[in-house]
Amino acid sequence: MSASGAWLARALASLGGPQTAVAVLVAGVVAGGLGGYAITNSERAGSTSANSVAVYPCPNQGPALLTIAGGQQLLVTGRLADSSWLRIHLPEPGRTEGWVQAGPLTVSGAVDSLPVVSCAAEAGAPSPAIVPVQPLTAILNATPSPGPTPTPSPTPSPTPSPTATPKPTPRPTPKPTPSPTPTPTATRTPTATPVPKVVITSFGANPQNFGFKAAGIICNNNATVVTVTASDKAAALISATLTMIDPKRVPHTTSTKPTSTGVFSWALAAGVGTFPLNVQGTWQLQAVVKDDAGRSATSAQISVVTSSQYCTP
């Protein structure tokens, strides 16, 4: 039995009987068995080249366990879900499997028929290296060609599976670039038009302290002038009412029309028998201005004081 046939027999025997497996050629040469190289424990793997393939403990995990020269065959026992990595059998003490990338390999058989497996790192003896036994021509990704015929032996060789037609690598469908969503233009909120109203701009009495004409007293300054000024942008001001609360908290009122635009005034005398300031003391005054649209405004309250002590002859 040739070295390649013997190694294949050992590989199959270590699997414990018939298994789902296919033969894989490294660098393009397919033979009927696992021939063309032997596995030893004397060397570690070197770097891969264009006509060799590295064996790893798990996909995308290094360093490499060993390197297999081009033209060799491997026994494949499983694959990743996307078939990018293949699990191979290593019939050596301390390690039973390794992983190789599917890209550099020519597959003899249906890869889809292999079981989908995951990788579990194995602990064991030092990783073996591959030492070529006989020279083989390495043709990367070439059409499979027959390898050396193994020496007949009593052990029947497994029937090779039909050669699988390589499937084209699917390319991802480009996603359309999303168009930017236009930012909506903010709608300007219209400014509310202010409601017209009566506005009192001033209210006062001059003087605020003045004389009170009592019997037998000469008093030439017993009067005051009360004035209120107002405005209205939407209507005409028509009247103003003056409320006077005497020292006894009794209210008195008097009304007038504007003397000029927005100005209302009252000349008030103080003394016995006069109206309305017929009591000495402090009076509280307040004005209400109205327009012809029925709107009105009320002034703040002011105080005036009338007394005979303020009289001048």
C-alpha cells in the first residue's frame, strides 16, 4: 500500500466507519485517496505560499498548526454554514481535526452534503507538520486532474463522490442610497393683532393740598384742578367720570366731556355749601374714561387734602 493509501485508510479508520466526507485537493490535483504527503510531529508549520494551504485550529484563529503543500488531498468532515471554511481530519495523536479556508481548494464531491459544524479548540500534542513524500505539480484552482494511482491493497478504497460543479460566489446586492428627507419649512405663526383699548396716560390734582372756605374765614385758594389724560387708537373718547370719596367714606361723582383730544378736567372748590368738597379732610379721587365703542379704563386712586389751615387771605 502506498503512503497516501495507508494514510487515507488510517483517516477513515479513525473516524469509526462510514462518514459524510469528501476529498479536497490542495492546489488543484485530485487523486483517489489521501496521498502525496505524510504527517509527522517533528516540525511546526511555516508560512503559506501561493501553492500551499495552512491548517488552523479554528476558523480565523491562529497561529497555523501546519502547512500542506500544493497537490495534496484532505479528508473533509464538516463545514461552516457559508462553506467558507472546511473541517479536515487529522489522524494523529492529540489532534483529530483542523480547519482550512475553502478558497484555495478544489473539491471532489458535494460540499453542501457535508454537515454544518462549529469549532471547539482541542488540547493535545504539538501540531504536526506536513512533509511531501513525492513531488506533485500544484495548480491553484485548476480543473481537477488524476493523481497517482494507489497501490492495490486488501483494504477497499472508498468510492469517490461525484465532482461538484463550483458555485459562483454570490455578490451582495447593492443597497440604494436613501435620499435625504427634506426638512419641512416652519410655518410662521401670524402675530396677533392687539385688541384696541382705552389707555389712561396720566391722572392728578393741582394742588393736592388746598384751603377750605369756612364761615368767617377769608380763603382765596380753596380750589384744585383734577386732570386725566387718555388715548384710544380705535375709537373716540367721549366722557370721563370722577369719583370722590369724602373723609366720611361717602362717594360723590361728577362727569365731563374732553376739553381737548384725550384730556378731561374738573375745577373743584372746597368750602361750606359747595359741591362736592364740602367737608374738610382727605378725599380719595379716581377717574373712569369711556370711548364710543363701549370700552373704558379706570385710573389709579389719588388723594387730595382740603383744610382751612391752607387758606391764604
